[in-house]
Amino acid sequence: MYETSPEFTDQVMQRLTMAKRPAQSPSTPSEHVVLNFFTRQKQFVHFAVAGAATYLFVATGILQSLVSVDTLRLEIEMKMRVHHVVTTGIEWLTQIIQG
């Protein structure tokens, strides 16, 4: 039925070998230090933002409200909101049409 070409294995192995080649390293040690500094600084900023957001969520109770979601209440509230939007939209369109 279906057969792979005889070169298939060679092509796959060649692509794997190309993918495993190490990335070009900086030409001078000072470039490596600068890149490492900016990488670590970026990681620290992400860590600080994530920590602050987590603290904010815990302190304000948002995290607790997300963890203890009452699905039935949420469903009812969403249906009420959608119903309100649809009703308001129909009234608005009716006023426009009647002029």
C-alpha cells in the first residue's frame, strides 16, 4: 500500500542531527556575561510580577472565589445577564424601528 522512500530514514537522521547542533555561542566572554545578566534580570522581573499577582489574589480573596466557584449560581447569573442583554437589545431595536 504505502511505502516510504528509500531516502526517508537518511533525511530524518540528517534533520535530527541539524536540530541537535548547539546554538551559536557569543564570540567573546563579555557578550556571554551581558546576555546572562539580561536573561537573569528578565527572569527576576517575571518572578516578581508572578509573586505580586499571587499575593494580590490571595490578599483580596479573588483566589478563594475562583477556587470555590458555585457552578449552579454562575449558570443562573450568566443566563440572567444574557437575558437582560437580549431584552435590552430588542427594546433598543424596537425604538429605532418605530422611530
